[in-house]
Amino acid sequence: MTSTAFSRTLEALRKEKEAYIAIGPAMTGLIILVGIPFLVGMGLAFFRHVHGDFTFVGLENFTQILQGNEGPHSIFYTLFITIIWTLLNVILHLGIGLSLALLLHRHASAWTRLYRVILIIPWAVPAYLTALIWRSMFDADIGVINRILGLEGMSWMHDTVTAFIANLVTNVWLGFPFMMVVCLGALTSIPTDLYDAADVDGANAWQKFTQITLPLLKPALLPAVILGSIWTFNKFEVIYLVSEGRPDGGTDILVTEAYRWAFERGLAQGGAYGKAAACSVLIFAVLMIYGWMTARVSRSAEEALR
């Protein structure tokens, strides 16, 4: 860097000194609470832990996880379950949230605000409480789900498909309010003049939805879908509390798999923290690839709307 460029950098820092001072505490907290644990976790993935002693093993933790020599299922099976879990949840979140938003926006009344509050309650309640409530509702003996469906005595957690459905229902209940709120906010920003012009041209409801509503919702929906996908991909509490990974780890996702490596497998050696960290690094890599792909899609969508 030349002396001229260096002096310009210093001058810019002086001009923005107050801004850097203002964000300094937040950045410091972010580095301490996020940055340092992240780097420690990345480094831990290359070590083996035995009774408090750490030994450098290079890529051994990664190769053992990818080879699937330990655990009830391979990492690729768990990745497949995670992808299906994320995909179905995001589709249902978006579909239910958008449908409810359209109903509330189209049929505005004095009760609309009350309905909005009621529909947001699942999102406002702590997720672990909701997961525990739904687990009791799916209980084979006392669960209200079996009583409603006339399936007394049926155990939802003894089959991978039914246990997965129990997890899915719980997380859909938790997640659709977020999409509904995003869609409601975006719908209020669409000018009503566009719909009036479409009525004059003789457009039906479907044409107005596909030609006006959906294109103008895309800028708000894309970030919401990306955030929802990342949250769902790492939705630990629902899997851990509702199905507990049953049967035999068949409904575990990657984040619960990492937890089991750390706190359930290898307990005789004090916990397989290296393998848990390696699994977490793999999760990070998958999400990085997903983020890169969605960033390109978002950029293309923004360019198309210009």
C-alpha cells in the first residue's frame, strides 16, 4: 500500500471514527461470543479427545464420519433426511403462511388484528415448550392426536415415517407464523391501483395472483425462504424433544447427529468432541454452499425486477 493510499485510509477512519466507536461494543461481543468459539470448533475437528487429552489426528475425524463406520446410520443418510426435512418444512411454511396472509389481507375486518395475534402465538411461544407439548400430544397412551384419529395405542415413534411426520407437524406449527408475517408486510406494500387496472382489463383472481401479487412478493419472500431454510436445517430442539431421533436414529438430522457425537457416543473416552466438531464443520460447509447458491438466485431475481 502506497503512502497516499495509507493516508486516505487513515483519513476515512477519522471521518467515521464515531461510527466505529458506536459499533465497537457489538463487534467485540460478536468476536468473543461467535468468532472465537467458531475458530475453536474448527480447530477441534482435527483433534481426538480422550479423558481431557487432545491429540492431533488431521482429517481422521472427517474420514471416519464420512465412511460411516460408527453410529446406526451413515452421514449421507442423515444428510438426506436433513434435506427432506428442510425442503418439506419450508414448502409448508411458505404455503400455509402465504395462504393465511392472503386471507387476512383480502378479508380485512375488525377481527383481523385479533386473528393475527392468535396466529402469531405459535411463533411467540418458546420452541422447546411447543416441542414438549406436541410430544405429549403424540404419546401412544395419553396423546390427544391418537384419540382424535381413533388410533389409541399407536406409537408414532416406532416407525421412521410416522416419527418424521410428528416432527414435521410440530415444526410446521412453529414456523408458518414467520412466513405469514413476512407475507402480510409485503402484501400491504403492493399498490391497490395495480389490482384496479387488472380488474379493468378483465383479469381473474389467478391471473392477478400470478402476474401482480407473486412477482411483487418475491423480493420479500426470497430472504425469508433463505432464513427459514437455515433455521430449519439446524432445528435441533424439535428433533431432540419430539422424536428424540427415534427409531434408532432414523429421524436424526445433522445437528442432532453432532450433538450425539459430543454427548452420547464415546462417553467412555469423555465425549467424541472431535467428531462432533467435524460434523459441525460439514454442516457449515453445506450451508455455505447453499448460501452461495441462494445468493446467486437472489441476485438474478433482483436483476430481473429492474
